[in-house]
Amino acid sequence: MLVYLSRRLATAVVAVLVSSVLLFVLLRLLPGDIAQVLGGTQATPERIAALRAELGLDRSAPSQYLDWMGGIARGDFGRSLLNGRPTLDELGNKMVVTGPLLLASSVTALVVAVPLAALAAERNRRRSGTVLNVLSQLGIAVPTFFVGIALIIIFAVRLGVLPSQGFPASGWESPQAAARALVLPTATLALSQGAVLFRFARTAFLETLGQPWVVAARARGLTRRQALWLHGARNASLPVLSILGVQVASLLGGVVLIERVFTLPGVGQMLLKDVGSRDLTKVQGTVLALTIGVILVGTAVDVVVRLLDPRLRGVR
Amino acid sequence: MTFGTSRVPGPSGARALCTSVALVAALALASCGGSDDSNTVSIGAVLEPTSLDLVTTSGAALDQVLLDNVYETLLDTDSEGNVVAGLAEIPTVSEDGTTYTFGVRDGVSFHDGDPLTADDIVWSLNAFRGETSAVAAELASIVSVEANGSEVVIELAQRDNSLLFSLTRRGGAVLDDDTTDMKDSANGTGPFTLASWNVGSSIDLDRNGSYWGPAPAVDGATFYYFTDANAAVNALTTGEIDVLTGAAGDLVLPLEDDPAYTVTNGGSTGEMTLGFNNSDEALGDVRVRTAIRRAIDKSAFLELSNGFGTLIGGPVPPSDPWYEDLTDIATYDPAAARQLLADAGYADGLTLKLVFPNIYSTTVAEFIVSQLAEVGVTVEVETVEFSVWLDRVFTAADYDLTFVIHIEPRDIVNYAQPGYYWRYDSREVQDLIATAKLATDPAEANDLLRRAARKISEDSASDWLALFADIVVARDGVTGYPVNDASSRFDASRIVLAAD
């Protein structure tokens, strides 16, 4: 286990390093820079040059990269070049909106998709099972932003029961309004996430249904459903857990789109705005922090799955 | 048939659900019981500043929230536009117009308690004329600033008629001379102190209890920033904000007839400019530029925003002393436009690239495309981020047509810079504007600028679709808010909220 763990952690570190290089290079391929943004439409070339020097943008790219990595090694994710605030603090502030959204949509997806997957597995090749199956395909195929817009049209425009966009200006000081603002975004994210989860969980349940211990349970007089829940669920939870770990990354991508569609002041909107003003030190710090988070979750899930599943213990 | 419910959902799901419920509840509770904000005015705005550094950060967003509220300027303007004393007295100017001497207002102190001295003013003026300053160009004629006892003496290289006006704006803002970093803080002398900045959503100001002038009637002011025009109007109608600045003309129409709201079509200095690249092969020809102007129906353009806005016909807004109605130059006439294009050798049509910043409504781009199509000009639109626009259009002039609302006041001077992104190079205009700056008589200066504006319009250096309407909407019971240029400067100190 120790060998496995150290190997897994080494892989994680390499993954972080590779993504940091990619991130650094890609961001610098963008046209325009922060000195121009600060200068605006009244700037002279001399002023832009002076601003670049003041912001340290005139240093060579490798030295900027090394400075950045040196900071990361000390746990310093940099500051915004515009307002000087530590990147991690700002990320934390925006998580007040994005965090509950991520958590609520994951929980909703899990709570809805897993029981439905069990039902679909139980009713495999029956009409209701097939209907669920087709619906989940649809959930995967339709783009997230399209679902968001459709939900806005139905629940905000037609029925008028939920706000179409925005987040209360006072934030969580008005908890009810804040929670209501998150309902449609949560549903949108949960739908696409849940559809994927459903596919994997259904396959996992179907597999356990064919196992000898389920057959044995049936022989002891349990119904198909009881056998599935009592003996199948724990086994099916392993692949579901794995896929949840993988989904964290795509979920973060979805959040950027969803916050845009619903104009929520969260991490996604912050990133879009920072890219727009070319606050690159902050963007690279934010994205790297999120990347590290995703890699850590993935690693943790792998380790947990390995601990839970005795069959994997001997494998390197 | 029933489920074995005790086992649904799986154990991990249940735990996660509890965690999330607990988290949401904790968040809600932690932020409950905030202060009673009944006498704080909530102001909606469109553009949030990117940084609070008044020296380096250009743009009206910063002036809107900080000038007059947190920072004050050396000089001020009264309601008729005359320059009056601010933190400094009206300067005495030497015969040759190159030495300005003025005293400093007594009994003023900064928010941190430091008293205002002549040294602070010297320090501030030097900061604002430094090379990284956003307003260095406005103060370029200054060669030295010195304190002489309690007075400040400014020496100029030559006479500068626009200096007093510049000192009523950001260039005249007064900072404490021990300021080191003001990206995320502010230490001014104004009626409000900066309380907090929630980046991405709002800036809170508190009443300055030891303000030297009349105390504001409100306890504080909060600027809320909306990236979406609909969300901004919604916030007004749901009572989240009291006043909305920069409201979208097409959205406020229903509020105009509603007695619960007051809609003001405020004046502005924002020329909605269709920029021509004068160094282009086709657009270098004045006939082609004039043809484009004559092909665009400006009255129809105004209807896009429900008539909010003003037709100008040149680079000068009516609020400037050298304004003159130029709307009779290059009037709408598609037939004449076609003829001009044919004369210039484009009878078979012309294709131009419109690089359009995505901060503006794309209906503007669509309108230009459809109008120019009628005279045989094909416009290919490329929508870009503003930062890309700054790089490609503003810096490199890699474009044919572009669109920007030039909100800076008295920005006719840009037409005297051949390197400005329009690449408009007219010796005559450059001379007129340079001479105006040196003129001894203000009337003479105004006349020279008037002639420059006419020449710029006759040359069709750009097209001016309209003057942008800075629309302010306030709910019933709010008085004392500014209505002119409210997106560029918003003094909240005279606002009164009627008791509910």
C-alpha cells in the first residue's frame, strides 16, 4: 500500500507540474496584456512600457515562471496584479457561491441518479428501464448551457416561480433569496452530471445482478430488489465513486458556463473577468489551485477505492 | 410493491447530503443579523473598477465611485460648469500664464487623521504627472510643483488653457503624501470612507464622521455592479437598489410611465464613435469615409435605444463650450453615398472588416452591417474581447472599422495625435488644437476648437452615431442624486432617502 501511495503521489506531482507549464504558456499566447487594459483608450506607448516595467512584465518568461513556481512551492499562489489581493483569498470568497453550487449539484445528481440506475438495472429490458436509459443518453448529449436556457424559459419566464438569473446583491444575508437563485443552476448541473453517473451506476448494478452471491440471495427468498440493494449496492458503489472523482474536473468546466448563463458571481465569472483584464498571475494561480484540488480528489478517490476493494489490494 | 426505504440512498449520499445541508445552513446563519442599512443608499452601476489605484488605473468606473465621494479635487465645477474652489483656492495666474499659485483649504484632514498640507498636494500632482499615470497627458504642460509655506506653486512650460479644468478632475485629486499602495485601499478627504470592496459585486462606503464640509444625509453608500443589463433593472424593481446608473435604454421604457420611478436621460460626454482606420487604402480616401457616414441613418440608430441619446455630427458633446451643431455635415443620403463610392473607384462594392469590442451590444454592429449593405459595402464583423481590441485595434491599428464609446471629456485632442488608433493626420487640426491651448483669451480658444471640430467632421475622420445617453433611474423617494455624466462621476453625498 505504501508503495502504491507514494507512486500515486509522485504521479500527482508530475501532473501538477505539467499542467503548470501548459497553463503558463497558453495564457501568454493570448493577445493583449494587463498594461494595455490599465492604460485604456488614452494610453501612449511610453505609458504602456512604464506600466509593463512596474508590473514586472518585461522580465523573461522563464524567470517569471520560476518565480511563480517558487511561490507555489511555499504555498503562495500569487496576488492579483490589479488589486493586490492574494489569489487564494479571492478564490475562497467566490467559493461562497460556487461551493454550494458544486456540492448541491453533486448531491442531487447522486441522490437522483443512483436509485434510478438501480431501478433501470432491475427493470432491464423492460419498458420503463429502456425509457430511463434513453433519457440518460439525452442528458449526456444535450449541452449544459442549452439545458440552462431551457430551464430559464420554463421556470422563470413561463411559470415565473424562480429567478432567471443573478444572485442577491446582499449574498447569503438573504438566505432564502440566495438559495432560490441557486435552484436552477443546481438543477442544470445536476442533470448533466447525473446522466453520466446514471450510465455508470446502471452498468455496475447490472453486473452485480449476474453475480453468484446475488443469485444465492435470491435463492434464500429475497426479492430481486432486496437482493440488489442489500448485496449489490455496496459493490456498485465502487465504480460510482470512481466516476464521481473523474467528474469533478468536468463539473468545474460546467460551472464556468453555468455561472455565465445565470450571471452568478462565483469562481467561473471571476475567472472570465480576470482573463478579460489579463490579470494573468491571478488566473494562473486560481486555475492551478483548482487543478491541484481536482488531482487531489482523483488521487484520494483512487486510494479509497483501493482500500474498499479487497480484490485490488495485491495489485500494484 | 414498496422500496426498502431504509437503505435508500446509499450511505455516502446520505452523509454528503447532511454535510451540504449543514454547510448551507451555517453559511446562512453566519451572515444573518447584518447591520440595519435602512439609511444607506444602494447604487447600481455597470462597470466595476479593476483596481482602486487612482494613479495607474484608467477608466470612468473608478472616477464614478471614488471622486467626490472618497477623494476630492483641488478645484470643482458648479452647476453651470464654472471652475470654483475645491480643496484649493482658485489659483492666481501670472501674466504669461505659466505660474499658478494657490492656497490650501484649512481644517481638512484625511480619513486616517493626517491633516491636509501643501506637501500632500505637491506629492499628488507629481504622482498624477508621473509616467505610469492615467492622466499624465492632461498635466503634461507642468514642469514643476513646489510648496511655498502654505501655498503651492505650479510652473508650466507654456500657457495651458485646459489646466484648470484638468484640476477639477482626476488629475486634481488629492492623496496623502505617505500613500504607498492604493490598489485595494483609499485614504482621501471626501465625505465617505472606503469601507470594503467585495470584488466582483460591490463597493461599500461609510459616512466620514469628521468631514470638513456638510455631512452627507445618508449613513453610507453601496455601489453594486451588474454585468447584465436585465439583472440591473430587476434589482431596481425588486428594491435591492435605489438608483441605477448606466441603465439600458431599451429596458427602462416600462419604467418611464411608472410613477414609482424617475427616469432621467442624463447628458454625457460619450461619443458613440464609428472609428475609421484613416491609414487604410480605401478609408484613406475622404470620399469613402464620407460615403460611409452618409449611408448610416443616425435617427434610425437612436430608435434602437428608444430615442435615448443625442445626434452630434462631430467629436464634441453639447456640454463643451466649443460645441456647435454639425449634424448638417454628411447627412443621411444613400444615393449620394453610392455616388461617392463610385467616384472613389468602388462602384462594384467594397469589403471592410469591423472589429467590434464585445462590451457593447451587438445590435450596434448589426445595424452598421445592414446600413452599409444598402450602398454596396460588405462589412465582416469580428467580435473581440476588449483586451484583444486594445492590442489589435488601439495599439496595432489592425482594422478597417471599429466602434467605441469615447466617454472621456474634452477628448477632441485625440484627433490631433496622428498616432492615435484612427491614424488621422491633419496638420490643420493639429495646429488649431495646439494654438487653442496657448490662447490668452478663452473665447479665442473656444473658437479655434470649434474650427478644429468642424474640420474633423468635414474630413469624416470618424463617424459619430450619437452621443450616448447616461440614463439614471431612481425609485420614488430618492432625491439629490447626480443625473449628468452619472457613469463617470457620482457624488452620493447629497442624496436623501425619504423615510419609508
